[in-house]
Amino acid sequence: MRFVAPGLYQLDRLRISNAYLLEGPGGDRWLVDCAHRLERWRLLAELRRSGLRPSDLSGVLLTHRHSDHAGNARYLQERFGVPIAAHRADAEILAGRQSRPRLHRRAGTRIAGAFAVLENRWPARHLEVDRVLEDGDTLGGLDVYWMPGHTPGSVFYRHGPTGALFSGDTIVTAIPPLTIREGLSLPYSSYTDDMALALTSLAGFHARGVPYEHLLPGHGPPLVGGARGTVLAFLEEEQVVPADEEKGP
Ligand SMILES: [Zn+2]
């Protein structure tokens, strides 16, 4: 586990996407995202190395339903009874009650196109989410912000005590799925259901002045310290937020 802030760790050895462990004051332990099924053994090995069994987890909070983030949700739930939490819009798709938007290759690279095909063909396995989240909910000390666009039920989770913002794929620090280029990036178009909506969500969130210190994305290294200012400058550059946006804390 890689230390990010007190009680907050990034799981090592995951190559396809990030997962994070958050320790609560009462001994509770939450995972934010749970890796692609191809990396199941890496996920389990990382937990084991920290002296944790999957059944020790209080739950998994999904940033969204894509297979590289929710790939082991059904397995952890079925095999170890780990409760799974996700926003209602993605929970409905995960349960198979809502149709799954298909990804298109669009302007993506060849490798991105190949991963889009994989996602279409082998999405995260169906499951009934144990805790359905809505905008404004709090779970495991994390505040839920609905950020539709990348998927209908994408969310940000904000952890007040550490100042961490878990951003899933709505803003990342590397081009997924493999790190082709590092640096802040908008959601990758090949994997995003509604880009315009994702950008509106990003602008809306930052207009609310919600403070955060560290950005913990679904892909790429965490941005530790002063993350909000860095992200705002990037969003101005990309013309997602107006240049005169109040920078806030
Ligand atoms: Zn995604």
C-alpha cells in the first residue's frame, strides 16, 4: 500500500486502474473502487500484504460502473459478503434494469478502441448494489457528489478529514487504460457516455467551491497537496470553467 495521507492508501501493483483504502476512526475500512477482474489476484494480494481479508472490509464505494473499477464488485459481494455502494444511476445498470450505453471508438487511439470493445463485451458482472447512493449522501465519512457524464452514475467522493477527493474517471492524471500520457486529463472520450454532461458536472462541482487538498483519480498518480488550485488552472486552460472563476480555498 502506498501512503497518501493518514489512514489513506493507494493499492500498489494495480496497473489498469486505481483502488484506494480508507481507514475510518472506528476501525472501519473502505475500498474506493475494486479493480478490473484481470487484476483480482493483485487486489487480493495487496489486501493480504496489509493483513486484511476481504471480509474485513466495511464496503466498496464505486466511483462508477466500468469494468476496470467495478470488476471485482460481484466477486467480493458474493464470496465475502462485502457490501457494495454505487450511485443509483449506475446501480440500475449494474443490476441490469437499465440498458448499458455502448462505448464507441470515436476519436480514440487504436488501443483505446480495443478497450472500448472489451468493455462493451465484458462489462462488470451484474449485481444488486447493497447501498444505493444519491447526491448529498455520506457513507464511511465520504460525501457523495453526483457527477453524471462519464457514466450516468459517476460520482466524486470527498473525505473531509484528509481533504481527499476521489474522482474516478471524471478527471484523471493519465490517459487510461494504460498510462500513455501522464498529466491532468478530462474524461477520455472513447469511454465517456456524454462528454458535454461530464464537463458540465466538472464545472458545476468547482463552482460550488467545495474544498479539497488531494486528488485521487481512477487512473494516474494522485495529486497530493494543493490539488484544487492545480485542477482549477487546468480546467480554465481547457475552458471548462471561466478564467475568472473564484478559486476559493
Ligand atoms: Zn470509466
